[in-house]
Amino acid sequence: MKIVSHGGSALYLLLLLSTNNTTATEDVEALSSIINYFSDGNVDEYFVELYIGYTDQLPTNRQKIMLPSKDDLNLLSKNVEFKNFIVITDQMEGIDQLSIVDYKPKLTVLVKPDRVNDIIDGSDATSNETNNIRDTSTHITSEPREGVLDRPTVVFTVSSRSIEYRNAHGEKYHGIWSNYFSKVFLQKPYQHKDLNQIDGKNFRVAYNNVPAFFTKRGEQFDMFSTENYILDAYIKKRRLRTTWIFAGKKWGDLNKTTNSWEGVQGLIPKVGFNQADIGVCSTAYTATRNQLITYSVAVDEFVKHWVSKSPGRVSPTLNIVLVYDWKSWLALFISIIAVGFTLLLMVKVYSQMGYKEVDIPAIFLLPFGIISAEAFPTWFEDGKKKGAGGCFLLLSFGIAASVIAFGFNCNLRAILLKPNYNPPLDSAEDIVKENKAALIEVSTWHYAYLSTSENPWHRKILDNYFFRPKSMGVIEKYENQAINENTVTLVLKRSALHIAKNSKKLAHLPRPVFHISKEKVRPHYVGWVMQKGSRFEDDINLHVLRCHQAGFIERSIRHIQTMPSSADELEKLGFNHVALPFYLLISGVFLSILEFLVELLINKYGKKQDENIST
């Protein structure tokens, strides 16, 4: 017999030859240690121990369920729901198919009294050859066969204390339990750290294409799409050998006629029936799908908005009016009128007391003069006498007018030169009031959702809508929306930003191309799908959460957002900005000429009357 000393194989052989008879108690203690060894201590007190045929219970505090045979699992599945469990059995047949409510055991332990060859299938990483130990210097990583159980399986032979272990990737290891050292020895001790690692394994990815979420065309990736970015980071981190499987632009759902997934095509069945390890591309969470597959943590938010043509520019002529709001303008107007009438009353009273008389137009024009910083009049001064009431009124209005003028001058430039736009369509209410036609998709949830929405404005939108014609492509729909101000469409915000950035037909348009409403329509989270109990599940969930913390979503959105055109910055002062004062001037000139002509006619008519009287 050849003895190989490399990697501790000599020690392993000596232990193998030194096995002796043991008691039932020692067998149970050995089994408990083997479970802890191959689960890396991750099987805690919250796990359930499911015994099938095997009657010796482990000395643990975990819940235990005893079944005579695996045929009793059907009864158990209807009444018990748990995800984390291990199976301990002495029944070899059908151990690969054990599951409870579609969840597979974290570890399956097959206890045999005598050595049984080829009990578990898989690629043998440390195989025996005619009872000789073959020296292998490298760890063999072969592809798992189709349908292989993706949870670890241990075969413990009681009589010989030998152990056969198949990991989650279908690779086999050989070892032995030492009664003397009370621990597990593998043929190659360094292999323990590699028993269930994911690094460097095969990874089958089923996918669909949704722009800005996940996009793969041949070997080309849009690395700034959210899911591409996160998935690529995971593949590179784990150095996975990836196989890509296109799902035909279908997600798949339960066949309602047969109430079965058989024959259903799409992303969900490919993962659920073990044709892929993971399915990516914005898959919504539904209870029906969850019967076949399990979901990752939320990868992204899937929400639609009303998208319309970006609001057009309006003339800045009335910008000067926007320096104050309507309440401020009203208060200013009332103040001028009130001060004018108060001055008129005071002037009339003071004139009877010997002060200078003032004509009425001058009285009502005085508040405007004070606002424009003209000097105070001397109406309430007569030699050494002063009208204290009138002077105090002028002083009070002068102080108020100076504050008003300061505010006006400070805010004038920013408001006067600010670009002004038409009101945006930010909600379904705005769309209905502006009488815009809504474009919705035929084969989606759009019509059903809007027609039954609790928002009454959603239902009113259906008074003026149309379906996207079959002759109009999806990209064409966005491009038409960018130039059509009479319609709105219900689309994904990120897809609209992606089209605006990459469409050649929209490249000449000023930014932003679209206006995206603040109102969200049917927001929900989306994730990736995996087989129930997938060996990748926990690792991928942790990776996605770390990507969220690192800001991967925000980075991908920033990449597709476009900055507003330079036309949105403050402009040079043009005629349109100061047109209102000129309009007022022209109106004043016209009225003054009209009044002048009236005065001429009156004067001419008065002279004739005087001549007639004199004659």
C-alpha cells in the first residue's frame, strides 16, 4: 500500500486504520461534532432538527421533529412552516429531493452503519483509486451536474468512522472522525476553508433587458445601468465563471388555466426549474411567484411617472411684477391710496389754518414721489409754524417706502433675469385641467390601475387617452413625447432619462428634454430571483445591501441625468425684461395726448363762448 505524506494524508490513513467499536453515545456525540464542523457553527438554536428514520437524538436545545420515513413529509409540509432546518436520516433513497414547502435543508446528514460506496453523487475532489489515496495538489472545481442538490450533504459511516461530504457545488471530499482527538480530519486539511466557498464557481444568470435597469446586448453591457453595476461588482468580487441565459423578454407567471408552472416560459421558470442560479432585471415581488422562487432584498424601486414635453419658455415681460407677490402689491396699492386721502384731508384742514393750499393731483402723486426718494414737500410749514401731524405722516410713509424700495431693488435683478416657463404637469390633476391626452400601453396594468384607482384624477385621465399604436416603437414613443406638448405618457423615470441622454434624434433639443412629474404611479420595489434555499442567497443579499450603502443607485442615476442647458442661467438684460415700463410709458403718452386734445377742444369751445357773450 502506498502511503502519501503530503498534506497530512499519512495521519489520515493512520486514523482510518485505527477505527474501533464505539458506543451509541459516542456515535451521537461524533454526529453532533460533524454537523458543527461542516456547517461552520452556523446551525444555531433556531434551527429545526428533522429526523427521518434515525432515532438517536442529538444533545442540543434545538426543536426536534421525528418522522418514521420521508413519505410523512407531505403531512408535515401542510402544517409546519420553517426555513432553517437540517435533516438527519438513515434512509438513503431520495435524500436529494428532501424539501419542506420548497425550502431545502441547510445540511443533510445520512447516517449509515456500514460503508456504502457512491451514496452521494458529485465531482470527487479527493477520490480513492483501488483503495489507494491519490495525491492531488490542487482543488478540483468542476461544474455541478444538472439538478444536483445545492445544499451540502454528509454521509457518516458509523462502523468505519469515514465521512463523505458533498458541498453546495456538487464537489466531494473524504474525511474521518477521530475518536481519540474528537474531531474531523480531511484527507487534505487545507480544504476545510474551501468546502462551501462561492469564489470561482459557475454562475448561471438569466436576464431580460430594461434600459437603465439592466442591459446586455451580446457581449456589451451598459455598466451604468443600476443592476448591471451591482451584478458586475458581485461577479468580479467572487471571480465567478458566468453563463448568460436570455429569458426572451418574458418574466413568466403561473398558468391560471392549469394552475401550474409547467410549460411557462420566462425568467421565473428558468430560475425555479434550475436552468439558472439567479434571474436579474427588475422583477416585482408577488405571492404567486414566491411559491416557486425566492427573492433577494430589494435591488431598486420601480416607479412610473407622467412624462411630458419640457415646459416651454414664456416671455419675461411680466417678470418685474413677480418681484412682489400679489399680497405685497395689494398692500402697497392700498397704502398709497390711504396715504393720498389722508394727505388730502390734512391739506384741506391745514389750508383753513393758514397753510399753503395744494392742488389735488399733487397730493395723490406725492406717495409715488416719496417711494422714488424725492424730497418731502413744505406743505405743512408756514413761517415758524409746522403741522406736526402732516410731517409725521410723511415721515412714517417715507420710512415704509424706503424699506419697500430696498426690497424691490435687491430682488429686482434675480427676478427680472430669471428664465420663466409654463406651469409643469406634476400630477394627474394638472393633466386633466390642461386637457392633455394620455398615452398608455395596451398589454400592461396601466388601464386597469387607472380605472380602479382611489385617486379620482386618475380615473378622469381615461376620459382622454389612447393606446400606443403597434406601428410605434418604444423608443419612438419617447422621441415623439419630447416634441409633442399635447400628450403625456406613463413611463419609468430612469428609462426616460436614459433615452434623453442616448437618443440621437433628441440630441439637438435643449436640456431637459422631458418633464417628469412629481406624482408617482404604482411605486413598488423590485429584486432578483433565486431558487429557494439557493447557496448564493445570503451572499448576494449582503452584497446588494452593501452596494446600497455605497451609493451605487445614486451613482447610476447621476450618470444618466443631464444638466440643464446654459439658457437656464441668468441672461443679459433685454427689451423683453423692461418692456412693461415702456408699455406703461406708451400708454401714458397716448392718454396725455388724448387729454391734451380734449383740453384744446374745451379751450377752443370756451373762447367761442366768451366771444359770443361779448358780442
